[in-house]
Amino acid sequence: MAKIMGVAAVMLVVILAFAYVHGGTDPDGGSSAISKTSEDEAGSVIMDIGNVNGTEERSIQIKVGEKIELSLRSNPTTGYGWVVMDHDSSISVDSKYATDAHEPGMVGVGGTETFSIVCSQSGDYTLELEYKRSWESVDPIGKVILHIACSS
């Protein structure tokens, strides 16, 4: 009996880890994305979307030179990462990745990929990011479409 309980516990951990890495879904089948938009002291717009399954589409208005910090859950240890698709050269996009806190020696730990986005001139722009393995030619697991209205 103890052996069966041990196997069941291991299976539960594996299932929960898989759901965490792949974002999970709510009971209605939608994304379980965390979504917060705020502004920091420097005036940057902070968008924390969290996990994305399917497509998340957002619109935002900013001023020329104002920075958007877009945070998305990611786990490059699985080969998946956020890929910035073609976009207008008036938008600059930089990214950084931070692994979640974990015990030394742990593998398969996810984290957060943060994109810093700045527009250099007024206009309406669209930025698309896809969560996929860059070498595979299949549909992405997740997609973020950000419509940016940039004014002077």
C-alpha cells in the first residue's frame, strides 16, 4: 500500500509540474494568465501577463520614449522561449530572462522573460511574440499580440 501511495504522489507531482510549465487552463478552457498593468517610479509601463495558452491580445497607449516592460512566463529548459516576430523598426525590443528561485541542482526550472519595448516615433504599431521552439515549424503554444499607440 505504501508503494502505491508513493507512486501516486510522484504522479501528482509530475502532473502539477507539467501544468505549471505549460500554463494550465481555467475550468472554462481559457488561459490562466496573470494580468497586471501598472507604472513604476521611472514612468515605465509594467505589463505582467504571466502564463499564456492560446492568444493574448492587448492594446496600450504610450508616449515616444516611454518604456513598456512586458513579463511572460517561460521555461527555456524545455526548448520553449518567446520569439519576437517581425515588427516595425520604430520599436526597439530587448529581453532578459530570470530563473525562478530554486534549490541548487534542480533542473527544469522555469522563470520570467521580460521584454523592454520603446517606440522612437509617433504611430500605431503591432508587436507579436510567439512561445515556441524556434527550430520547429508548428503553431506556437502561446502568442501575445500587443497593439501600441505611440504619441508625442
